[in-house]
Amino acid sequence: MQDFSPLFALLEQSRKTVAFTGAGVSTLSGIPDFRGPHGVFSQRWQDWSVEELHNIEVFEAHPEAFYGYAKNAWYAFDTLPVNIVHQVLAEMEQQGLLAAVYTQNIDMLHQKAGSRRVEELHGTMAAHHCLQCNRSFPYAEIKTLVLQDQVPRCPQCQGLIKPDVVFFGENLDAGMLQRAQRDFSSAELTLVLGSSLTVEPAASLPRLTLQNHGRLVIVNGQPTPLDQQAALSYDDLEVVFKALQTWLDDPGRTAGRPRPAL
Ligand code: NAD
């Protein structure tokens, strides 16, 4: 049985901890990641690679291809359950052990689990916008059209409707990136969870913690570029988060130990 006490000690000592999550956090909910052993990145859908389908130019030129692919994938997100990683992160926030979750995921599962401060680095499926007049549409409304094999178009101006997700070739929201830079620089501990740390600029955020003398804990099934610099690294999210859940639920854990302010 693995000893997780060094991880618990880091969490107890840290006055500011942030989580950085990637697609690996949602594989336990049934959503394939990109680059894991069952990842979809190099797979094909009809004439397209999944990588191409996440590109903004391809989306604008061939929206029917994107929506055809997304129909049974992105538009099924709302039917999927949260898993132990989402749940424990929400519980850690509630207990004052976690300041924020920065996620690369677009699947809305951190919010579904109850996390309050969720920063979505690559946007979200929760909202959609008309690329022409900027009118906003909720997930459920667009999902109904996509399930009928329609390419969603704005009822007002016939513009193409796109999910509020950052496609390859698009920039991240500047304000959110600034908040991220502040949070990762000031974090005493960053938890890197289920990310291959390859998609920039998000992947560089945990480095800011290291540069400011904070520590990293990495939980990932495959090697990442920051493994050598991590204070601790583990490879199985389910194992680590089951241990964290037991630790969080232990009524004797915080007795007599007031937590420092974040
Ligand atoms: P990635 O696919 O590059 O890396 C995921 C990593 O998680 C892999 O290295 C894999 O080994 C690891 N992993 C998977 N299951 C694990 C488990 N149970 N325990 C430990 N490790 C596990 O994902 P990324 O770094 O997030 O970058 C991919 C990009 O794709 C991101 O921009 C993300 O937005 C997007 N994406 C999102 C979703 C989603 O919203 N759920 C799904 C696929 C891709």
C-alpha cells in the first residue's frame, strides 16, 4: 500500500494550492483523452483527423464535419457522471484546501461536481455564440439541433454558431490568462492532474509555481516534461484520489490545527 502522507503534508502546509487539470481527469467519467493510451488525437472521423476537427479554420470551412463528430462526443457530456477526482477537488475547495481549479477541459464536469472557482482555460461547451452577430445560445438548445444532424445557424442572421471552446488556431481569453499567471505564480502548491502538459500556453502555467519557489505534485499516467521538477509524482488518479478522499473524510485530520488564511 502506497504511503501518501508526504502528499497530505504538502496540502496541509500550503497556504495556497491550485489545481491544473487535463483530459485525464475525465477519462474516469468515460470521456477519452487526447494523448493517453486510448486517446483520440490521432484517430480519424470520416475524412478528418480529430486534430483537424479541433482547428478553427477547418471548423469555419466544414462545420458539418465538426458537428457530425461532436454529436456523440461533446454533445453527450451532460449525460456523463462526475468521478472521484472531480468530487474530491470540490470537497478540497470547500474545506479551504484548494483556491481554484484551472482546467483545460471543456466538459463542464468540475462545476457539476460542485467546484465553485473553475477557470476554463480552453473555454466551455456550456455556451455557444453566433460568429456573425454574437448572439448567445445555451448548450441544450444547440444540442437539440446537433442531434437532428443540423449545423446550428443563428435564427436572426443565419451566421454559423460555434461552441465557446478555444479551437487550435484561437487565442485564450486574455483576462483569464492574467488571472492564471497571478494564481500559479503565487501558489505554494500546484497539483497537475491528468495532463500531458503539451498544449501551450496552458501547459506552461505550472512552471510559474516552480519559478516562484512553489512546489508541484503531478498525477499522470504518462511522463510529463515537469516530472523531474515535481516534489511528488504519481501515476494513477483513481488511487491517489481515493486516498485523498479517505484523508479528507477523517474527522481527526484538522483537529487542533487551524488552517492558515489563503
Ligand atoms: P492529454 O490527452 O494530452 O493528456 C491526458 C493525460 O492524462 C495523458 O498523459 C494520460 O496518460 C493521463 N491520464 C488519463 N487517464 C488517467 C488516469 N486515470 N490516471 C492518471 N493519468 C491519466 O490531455 P491534456 O493535457 O488535457 O491536453 C489535451 C487537450 O485536449 C486539452 O486542451 C483539453 O482541452 C482537450 N480535451 C479535453 C477533454 C475534456 O474536456 N474532457 C477531452 C479530450 C481532450
